[in-house]
Amino acid sequence: MTYSTRATSPGDVGTTYKTERPTWAQIPTPLRWLIPAVGVGICLLIALPVAMMIGRDGFLTDSIIAADPSLTTRQLEFAIIGSIVYAVVLHAVDVVLSIWFVVKIMHGRQWARIALSAYLVIATLGSLYSAASGSAYLWAVIPGDAIHIIMLVLLWAPRSVRAFFATYSGRRSSPEVPGSP
């Protein structure tokens, strides 16, 4: 166990809280597999907007025209730029959230496990919507959804993971008594 201490407020010198954090050896192997899974997911999250930028005059334009063939050239250009900006911003937020949740999960935070699970379900549903927009996105949707399912299984199925969160969910912060180790 590693410990970090914090005071309850900047002017409070009497009470500090000791927070337990698991060491790397205490983190179950299935949770350790979240790190490469998130890495693959991040690569896919970055690759899709890049592919949209590169293929803007190809598959992106074709999918927008297929959705609304009545667009003028100006409207089409706006839709292309809007789609790219939307994908970049959404995927940047996804990358930050994925990393943050996994870091908190490695510290034994049950709320992060639940939040990442909810995020993975929502992201999977969102990617299915993208897949419905055109088959040009399937190269990112299928492996991305597979990664989401693998991560959900790693978060909830292994007995060692359930025991890990059962151990750490009740031990967040405890007051440290002055003079005790």
C-alpha cells in the first residue's frame, strides 16, 4: 500500500487524512490489461478524425451527400468541416476521459469503474450510430466496439477484480491520528 496524506483545508493543521492506494503488485492482472486496451482504443479514436481529414473529398463527402443529396456546395463544405471538428472534439474528450478513468481505477476507485462502464456503453451505442452513417467507418467501429466489450468484461467478470474493488471501496480516507504511523 502507498499512502498519500492531505489536510482537510489549507488552514487546518490538526487533521489530515490518509488515503490508501494499491501498489502495482496489488492490482489484479485483468485490470492491468485495461492499459493496453485503452491504448488501442485511443489509437482508433485518433485515427478516425485523421482518416476523415484525409478522406474528406472521398468517403466523408460521399456519406454526407448520401444523407442529404440536396446540399449546396457551400452547405456541403460546412457539413464536412463541422463533421471533422465534431469528431476531433468528441474523440479528444473520449481520450482524456478514458485515461483519467483508468488511472482512477488503478487507484481502486469504484466510481471510476462505474463511470468507465457507462462511458463504454454510451460510446458503443454512439459508434453504432456512426456505422449506420456509412460502411466507410466500419474499420474503426468494429475493433472499437470489440475493445469496449473486452474492457467491460475486464472491469466486471474476473473474481480478482471484484475482490479488488470490494477491498478498496470501503477504504477511501480515514482520519490520521497525530502520533500514529
